[in-house]
Amino acid sequence: MSGHSQFKNIMYRKGAQDAKKAKVFAKLARDITIAAKSGLPEPDKNPRLRLAIQAARAESMPKDNIERAIAKATQTAGGADYVSVRYEGFGPGKVAIIVEAMTDNKNRTAGNVRTIFGKRGGVMGESGSVAFNFERIGYIKYPAAAAEADKMFEAALEAGANDVVSDEEGHEIETLPDDLGMVTEALEKVFGTPSASRLDWKPTVMTEINDAETAQKFLDFVDALEDDDDVQKVYHNAEIADEIMEKLV
């Protein structure tokens, strides 16, 4: 299990995924509302909103929920102003961690994240303390049924993508950050709406976890971060062998 593998990521426990569905929807709705407030509340004229809606659809978020989140953007004038914040540090096993959050209270969010790091065997760092282990990329995902590997590869590269990786579970397309919207739009015309389209942090240096105990502590640490209402995404550079993961499932 590597930090950037979107198919074999830390959300491997199906029961946990089901239990978190409502929380996921709440975070996606916040993304949509903030995106709609940042520009026009029309996806065709607001790239950020379009990507937020795509992410929500990829999680099977109901259409009514999406529409309510967009409508809320025009109803909350003068309300809470959310800002994006990023935290960096190390988790169990000295794994590099980047936490992205959206908050209307920086002190609350920073305190919550710092507490999780402290109680779960991690160490908070300064801004930039681990980011050099990652690169910023655009990331697009399609299910395997969307196209043959060769067809997806050719279409993605023609659209301006940097790389395409396909296997039995799906297609992962990597782009430059500024090219994400352009490549997504081009692929949509051929293959329909992707199951994911977003900016990601891709690890360039991996940290191996070689024992089950540390692996479990690390997974619990990430779960705790993701459970926080303000945390939107957790990135890491952990690499856990399949045989160790099998002991934990």
C-alpha cells in the first residue's frame, strides 16, 4: 500500500467506508458551497465548482445534496468564511504526512490536528517540513470499464496528460496542476464524467512500514485525522507490504 495508490489506499476497510459516508457527504457539500461562493454558482463557468461536483458524483452523492450545497452559497452571505489550511508532520513509522483542511476557525482546527498528532504517535512540523517529499499534480480516475487501456492512454496523452497507469481496477491519469481542468474536459467528451478529478500530493520518496503493529498505529492515526470535521484530505508516503495489510484486514 503506497501513499499515492488511489486504488489500494488506507480506506481499505469497507465497513469504515460505509460508516463515514455521511461525513464524506458533509465535507463534499462544504467543498461545493465554498467553490460556488468563490465564483459563479454555475459549473460551466466555474472550474473549481465543476471539479467539486465531479468529486461528489464520484462518491455517489445524491443530486439533491449537490443542488442544496450550491444553493447554500447564495444563502450564506455574511456567514462563516472558510479558508484552506495545510499542516505537515510525521506519523507513526516516521511517515511524512500532509493534512489539508477547510475551516472557519484556524485555532480550533490547528488544535484538533495537533492533538491527534500528539496522542497518536505523530509529530507536527513547520510548513514545508515534509512537502519536499511530494509533488503537486492533477489526478483523474476512470473505472476500468470506461475504456481499453490503449484507448485511454492515447486519449489522455493527446489531451495533455503527463502519464497514465491502467490495471484491472481502473485508469489513473496524471497531469500538471494547471492542466487538470483542460485534460478533464477533453476526456469527458470521450469517456464521460470521471470518478475523480482533483489536485493531489504525490509522494516522490516512500517510507516503508515493515511490521504489523506500526502499520496498525499508522492506519488508526490517519483514520483519526480523517474523522475530524475540518480535515478534507490526508496524504502520506507510507508503503506497507501486502502481507502486512492482509494481517490487518
